[in-house]
Amino acid sequence: MEEIKNILSSSNIPESYISVLFKSIGICCITHISSEICRDSGEAAMGAAAELWGRGALIAISMPVIKGFIELVGSIM
């Protein structure tokens, strides 16, 4: 983990973006596992709801990245 952190920090990517990246990976894994467990249990609607909540969580934690992107586009124009 420390080696990955060193590689990413040497690429001049802000620490906040790296944090969002790792949180997103965790949310995706947890969402996928929980939705598959629900589907295997015969609860397809609950699995779809888990995926929807996972997508909402990804949007919520990626807001700083989206804001930075919009500011970058605004400064270019």
C-alpha cells in the first residue's frame, strides 16, 4: 500500500484525488458484493437498490473532483 501511495504522490496528483480514488474502489467492491448476495438470496429488487445507493455514494464523494474539473474547464475557456 505504501508503495502505491509513493507512486501516486510522485505523479503530482493531489492527495485529495488519491483519497477519492481509494474510497471509490472500496465503495464499488462493497456495492458489488452486497448486490450479488442479495440477488443470490432471491432479492433482485434489494440488489438493484444496493447498486443505486452505491452509485449515489460515488457521486457524493466525487463532488470535489467534479468541482475541480469544472473550475479547470472554466479557466481554459
